[in-house]
Amino acid sequence: MSSVFEPTTLGPVRLRNKIIKAATFEGRTPDALVTDDLIAYHRAPAAGGVAMTTVAYCAVTPGGRTDRHQIWMRPDAVPGLQRLTDAVHAEGAAVSAQIGHAGPVANAASNRAPALSPTRLLSPLSMRMTHRPDAGELRDIVRAHADAAGFAESAGFDAVEIHCGHNYLASSFLSPLLNHRRDEYGGSLINRARLAREITRAVRDRVGDRMAVTVKLGMEDGVSSGLQLDESLQVARWIQDDGAADALELTAGSSLLNPMYLFRGDAPRKSFAKAFPPPMGWAMRLAGPFLREYPYREAFLLDLARQFRHELTMPLILLGGITTTDTMQLAMDEGFEFVAMARALLRQPDLINRLQAESTTRSLCTHCNECMPTIYSRTHCILAADTAAAR
């Protein structure tokens, strides 16, 4: 029986176990460059036992950020990223860079650059119309992903994760709700999947077999008329057949339309409202349809993900409600090669070491999701902060 704590490989990368710190906005790069605070954020779970931590979010262009404070991949960012990868490696863990373009999830007002989407729409984030890139602009974006992967390699990263979920740009092209194009990037599923596949192949061509390449793929958007399971399964088959990715990390939900479909548990509307200035803050207080509430349970994406496991032979990463050794072992028994976790590690960065020492250890994460609104300032678990302050 495979154990989640056994050493393994992801593409060319040797990992000490099968547990990945999932990408989560850090909110610790006020000047769009690495800070000591960001390094400490990733050093903690590395020292705490994860096999690999994922730096998010590393945009491929300035306009591809969700806001102007996030890192975008460029020569100026490399020295700081090298310090970060050195720090993680010193703790015995590998490190991945999540690269992508936020597309319609980008805040054009903050970035001072138009947000992109397959079809023009009014962005609820900036209250501005998005820009519909033509085929030439999309080729530039594909090239920018390859360049970003090259910067990641020069900074010492072991892997890159390509963001094809949550209605970011590549994911928005997959969505029949958001993509009404009539060119080679719209209409049929094979056309809507073209951008994601071109990006993945371009990244692989750039890094060769020197780095692992993973794809974060949405299984369904969680909205009517959005990407559904049957189409996502076909996209996954194509990515597998293309042979450019070493693993898929399976996710769900839409940052643009239904974010809580991924973040199960409480919907912290009041805290979100405080994180935004008016009128967006006012809207958040009334955002029942947007911030829907889904009950938390362990392995809450497993029912969807096991359908991908049945269809595919490539390595898969199970995400969503992974907090106990029993859940991790269930993932291994179901045939998943890796598990990924985020909120529980925000609460306890050393949780993996604790689980390995004592299998009955329980995560202290309450799934209150009050960490979510902190991504706009400095991502942290408010319960962990309260505990530290009380000592």
C-alpha cells in the first residue's frame, strides 16, 4: 500500500513525500517583488514537512495580475525569487512557481492595464470593459508564459504550475459562458481548449525535461452554462495526449463568478466587505449569489476528481479538504499520486511533521475562511494570529 509519506518523483523532480503546499495568494509583495515576508511564508511549510511549496501568483505580464502588487515574471524579479528558492531548498523541500494570466479576474483599475477576456464583458472588479485579444495578442501571451517559465528556471524553481482554472484567462477560454468567439479560439471545445494547450506546450518546449510542469485545471466552474465535467474531462485527455504536463492538479469554481465553490465552509461576507473600498465593499455585503456558502467536508472534490482518475493514466493531484492522514491515505488508495493542501497549512505550517509523528493529529483549521479576505493585504490565518498574540 502506497504511503503519502514515501519519497516519490514529479517529472524530473525528486520529492521527499507526496504532499504539496497549494498555491494561495500571499499578499506579501507590495512592490511586486519578493520580500523577506514572502520568503518566511514559504519557508515555514517547507520546514514543516511538505514536499513542495507553490508560489502564487507569478503573473506572466503586468496586466495579468489580479492587482498591481503581485509579482510578474521579469528579470528584476529573479534575484528575489532566487533567494526564496534557496531558502525553501535549505529546508529540504522543492518549490514551484504558479504562472498564468488572470484574464477577466485581473483588476484593470489597479493594474492600470486592460483586463483580458475571450469576449468583451463588464468586469465586476474594476467596473470597466475587458479587452478581447486577437490571435496575435494571444500568441504573445503564450510566449509570455514560456518566458515566465524561463525566468522561474533561472531563479532555481523545480517546477511551474500553469493556471488553467478559476476563470483566469486560459480557463475563461474554456468556458462556453464567457467565450463567444467565432475564430480558432472559440466555438467548439477543441477551439476553446486551444489556448490552454498552446501555453502548456510552449512552457514544456522552453524548460524541456529540466523542470516539472503541472497544470491546474478546473473540473467545473460551479455556474450554470460554465465549463462542465464532461468537457473538462475531454480537455484533460487532450493535455495527457499532448504529453507536455507531468501532472494535473484538479480544482473547481470561478474566482469571477463563484469562488466559494472551491473554498467550502463559511462565507465571510462582512470581512470581504471591509477589505474593499466602496462601492465594491457595499456590494460584498449583499453578495449572497456571489459568495454562496457550501458546507465543508473532507476531500470535498473527490467525487469529481475520481472521474478524472478513472479516465486518465497521468499523475493527478487531489485538492480540497485534505487535512488528515486518513484522507491522504484515501487519496492514495483511490490512485492519486499527490495531495495538495492550503488553508490547514496556513493555520499550522508544521502540520505535516505533526501528522507524520502522530497519525491521529487533527488540523486546527475551522474552515471559517476568514483567511480569504486577508489576501488583499497580508495573507494569514486570523486564528493563528490570535493564538500567537495570546502567548
